[in-house]
Amino acid sequence: MSKELSSPSLRYDLLDRAMDERRLSLGMRWRDVADRTGLSGQALRDIRRGRSVPRDLTARNLEEALGWGRGSIQSVLRGEEPEEAERDSRGGGTDEGLTWWIEGDATCYELTRTIGGNPFSARLVVRDGRSRAQVEKELHKVVEMARVQLEG
């Protein structure tokens, strides 16, 4: 757990307000935010209300789901404004829990879902020109295989 995120002087009311404004501007429901981060609805509510301190990975997943730059959760908790995520001029984004970005000659994809109450992420690096739809289908298969193995 990040020590910086556990300070009692942090403003979770500001985080809740900023997340709500951003969620609405993106046309998302809280359920959509939870799905994109791999959190349960209750876990997301606990973070928004300051009853739970997000670990570093959870904070990063929230930032990605909301289209904020890295470190924005901590910034908002200190009373600062979140930063808009920088997008590579060649592409990148998030759609229904599938995040993609460009690294060199490859397109990287990550799909996050909740399995057994825990976030699970599957990543795929593509250099062969497969479509996003094909990659998403492949990642969904990986997530389903993990679900079968982890949930029994």
C-alpha cells in the first residue's frame, strides 16, 4: 500500500467529486468504472468514500479507466486537479475494459476483469496486424480459461 495514499489529510471527498465528474463526462456508469478497473462496486464505493486506500495498481487502473494520467489519484487526494492521460499520436485508448497503446512497432492490449473477487489482467503484444476485435476475442478466451482454473 502506498504510504502517500494512506495519510489522514488526504481529501477523499475531492476524489469522489472528481471521479464522478469524469465518469459523467465519459458517459459511464459506476458499474462501467468498476468493470474497467476489475473492482467490485462495493470496493469502488469504499475508495471513493475514503473507507479503503487504493493500492498502487488499483490507483493506476482507476486512472486508466477515467482517462487520467499516472499520479492523478494522488494529485486529487492532495487537492490538485487530475491530469488528462497523454495519448500517443499513433493511437491508444480504452474501450469496455480493453486498453491499448503503441510501443515501437507493436500494439499492446490489456483486458482486465474480476475473477473470484480479484482483478485479473491479460496482455497481448501484437506485431502482425491482427484487428482489435480479433485480439479482444483472444483475450476474452484467456480470461475465461483463467476463470475456469481459478474458480474451479
